[in-house]
Amino acid sequence: TIPLQAAPGRRLEFSGKDSRGGIIGGRSRQGQSGKPFLPGNRAGYPGAMGTWRTLEHTADLALEARGETAADAVEALCQGLVAQVTDPAAVAPRAGVAIVGEGFDAAETLVSALGELLYQINARGWLFSAFAVDRASDRHLALVARGERRDPARHPLHREIKAATYHDLCWEETPEGWVARVLFDL
């Protein structure tokens, strides 16, 4: 099979589980499985190379992340998500936790990885301050989240985020880089 990749300037939008398109394109290379992946151990632990911002939404939380590469955008999206929960500057990157998402397509893979990140935060008590994508394809996304267990005295919670959704999920490569928009249930 041919990995799904976005050509420069092509927009991939996802609505539901019948999406088409790839989470990673352009700057990826072939891995042992024949799927594209991004190089691991990038110098991204101190902070992602991408940026994020919240978007206006009536009831839930919408985040937009941008990066020069797809990995930068994913890392920035994770940073933005944690910043909605607590102050990431107060979280020491003491330990690494593997975050893995798998799915039948790029949309399900991204939402699965964000769901795993939220599980680590909400159920396991972890908070994170740095992220690095290790490998990614349209069916597999693996990253390392660096952080520590929540200490209520140092890590006040701003809000609880329940889940990432497929509603208005968008992933696009532009001439300036990659853009991701995700709506989260509060």
C-alpha cells in the first residue's frame, strides 16, 4: 500500500471515522515496515519547535498547533493541551512516558494518541512539560512525554479535559508548515 501523504498546499479535513489523508507527509522517510516515520531522539525535549493557540468555541476547547514539520505540530498540540490543564513550566521533565496511538487512518491515530495522553493525565496522575515524536504514520503515532506525577501543591489544575473528538478535526500542510486543529470535550 502507498502511505497517505499530503502534498504541499493540500488540505486534509476529517469528519468522523471515514476520513482520508495522512497524518505525516512531506518530510518523512521510510521505516522498516514500509510506513513513513519521523526520526526519533530529536532535540525537542526542552520545548517543541511549533506553536499553539486556543480558538474560540462556545462550549468545548479548540486548539490549533503549527509547526515546520508534522512532528513539531504534534508536539506543540500536546504542549497546548497540557497548558490547558496546568502550568507546564511548573512540571519537571523527570521521567519519560511512552504515548502511543493506533488507528485505521490518520484521524483515528491522532485522536487515539491524544486520548492516551489524556488517560495518563486524568487516570494515572501524570503531568508533562516536554514531548518528542519518535515515529509516526497514518496508523501509528509514538511519542515520549517527559514529566512527573502531579503534586497538588505545585501543580494546580486549571480544568479537566475529557476527550479529543473527531468534530472539525483538521490536519493540513501549508507552504509555512503543518497545522492541526482539534476540538476537545470538557
